[in-house]
Amino acid sequence: MSHFTKVKTTIRDLDCLKEALKALGYDSSVIEEGKAIDIVDYYGTHHTVQVAIRKKNLKGFLGQWSDLGFARQDDGTYELIADNMRQAELSRWTAQLTQQYALNVVVKTSAWQGYQAVEQETMQDGTIRLVMRQW
């Protein structure tokens, strides 16, 4: 019986995903990338992903159970695949990742339109205040 949970995301930009993972403390040396990487759950069940972080490199609760990965879907999004033994913690981590990913996409997209981030502040409630300026 597999413990993998599949979480549908709106993540499409691989570079912004990797930057978000780095912002959460996973440097590029622990982010594996390729066309077919196997990740393994608690029971030894394998799943193929395109981006993976191995159990030994995961921080906190995430590192206690299994590898974590992102599998590219037919619609171009990346689905998060992780162990579901600690669903509440996984949900919080996914929310942090999604917020950082969205910030990266906004900054990247805005740069294409001639804007540059000049100020960024994380508020007490966890929201991010971003000031952009067009040059």
C-alpha cells in the first residue's frame, strides 16, 4: 500500500519552482532534475517524477518518511508527489512553496514588462508586500 499523496498544483514554470525550493532552503545540489527520476515512499513503492528531493535532504517532518517529487502532467503543470503520513504539515509546506513560487512568477513576468522589484517585505500574517517600479 502506497503512502504517496498527489497534490494538483498550478506550477508550470520549472525555473520558478526550483527558485522557490531554493528559497525554502533546498540548494541546487539537492534538487535532482531529469526526465525520469524514481522516488520511493515508506513502503518502497516507486513513482516517476521530473524534479526530486531525496528524503535525506528534506528538512523537518518532510525528511522523516520518503522522497518528494514533482511530476509533469499532460496539461504542463507539475503535480507534487509526497508521503501523506503527515497531511497537515505537508499542507503548510505546500502553501509556503506555492506562495514563494507565485512571488517568483510575478517578479519574472514583471521583468519582461520592464518592471523591477525594489522592495519586498514579509508581513506578520505571512503575506508578502512587493513594490515594483518600471524603469
